[in-house]
Amino acid sequence: MPKNSEYDNSYLDLCQTRQNLIEKFYKENPKTSDPYTETEIKKSIETLNIGKSPDEYGLTDEQVKNFKSVLTPVLTTHFIKIKETNFIPRAFKTGILTPVIKSGKNPPDVKSYRGITVTLIIGKVHELCILKKLQLHPGPDLQFGFTEGLCLLMASLLITEAKCEKLKNNIPLFITTVDVQSAFDVVNIY
């Protein structure tokens, strides 16, 4: 909730546009919107990493893995309901945030920390199921960072062409750029 208790309408519009694009993607790619199957959910549970911290309810990946035969039918029913209603449970959107100091940084400086959030494990299983569906039917890959043979000049060309197409056809254009260099402060970037 914003500090002044008022919502930013332009942000709300962007969220609605994003939601519309996601719904359009699902309509144009019907296989991605197939109902969840027990097999998909079991495979997602099997990919959970053991030895991680418990979620805010004390549930661990090991517990979910050990009881997957009992949990899978229940999760299948719930995940199908989530898909039908387009409503993500609030618990899937919460987590335990722990600040972790970056290597060699000054502890009193707030910027010396990065946050690690432990989210609900059942929410992770749901995300893994969605990820698998999207990997089967990927959209265009337009990532330029850390991609061999691509440069910012090529990205600039694509953006320029998209802007011309937008103006020519009077259609909206949405571009997302992310500068994650600070997230990879332990990696040498040349």
C-alpha cells in the first residue's frame, strides 16, 4: 500500500495491461493453460532443493518431498482451482526476509546487504508448475545480457524498430530493461 494510501493509477494501468497480455498469451497458447496434472506436480516437487530453511509455517522441502504421494492429489485440486479463479492465495505472496551481508562489504552500510526471502514451499511448487508450462511454450527470447554474440547496438535496433511499428500501427509498446549488475557484484563483468 502506498504511503499516502492512494494508488498510482498509471501503475495500476500497467498492471492491468500486463495481466491482459498474460491472459492473451494463455489464449493464444492453449497448451500452457491445460489443467495441472498430478504428474506435473510430482515432478515439480521432485525438483525442490533439500537442506533449505523452513518457510514461515515451518514446512520444509524435505517434508513435501517425503509426503508427495499424499500431497500431490490435494495440490492438484488446489492448483486447478487457483487457475480457474485466477486468484493466487495471499500466503503465496509472503515470506521471511533475511538480510545477508555481501562479501567484503561494510556492515553498518545498508547497501552492504542483500535480502533473501524464504517463501511458502507450496507456492514454490506452484511456481515450478507454471515455469514448466512456460518452458514448453516459450515466447520470444529477447534477453541481451550475458548472451554470446549479442550487443546493446542490436538491442537498440530492435527497440527502434518496435517504436516505429508502434507509431505506424498506433499500438501500445511496453519495454522492460533491467540493470542487474549490482545483483552480480561477485561476478567479474567485462
